[in-house]
Amino acid sequence: MDMNRVIKLSDLKPHQHGRVITIQTKTHDEMSRLMVAGVLPNACINLIQNDRRNVLFFANNDELTVDREIASRIYVELDK
């Protein structure tokens, strides 16, 4: 893993993609919701839209939206 390519999901720009490295949730419920949605370590991420409130992305071919606070705790290694 190249730490120079690891960034928060909330910092990705549209059309950037990579894979989830780690998730730092505040609650068990938050982690459970992400897991059910398929946002797990090694999940493929492709950012669609990133605005002031929400982050819209594909994770394992499913379109998902999370708020920026949650997105700031999901770390992604960008593809080369």
C-alpha cells in the first residue's frame, strides 16, 4: 500500500477511483449500515459527485450516498 495515494472518501474528486483501505466509524450502527451497503475494506469505489453535504459514489457496482462526516472517516487508496 502506498500511503501517498491514501485519502479520505470526502476528498475524492469526480471520476477518481480506488479501494477502501479502512473505515473509522463512531458507532456500531454506523459500521453496520456501511457493511450492509457493501462499503468494506477492499471494496471498489468510484466517486460520482462530491458536494458540501453528501458524497455520491459507486461501491461494488451499487450507487450509494453518505454525508461528508461519514465520508471523511472512509479511507481509500487511489488506483494508479
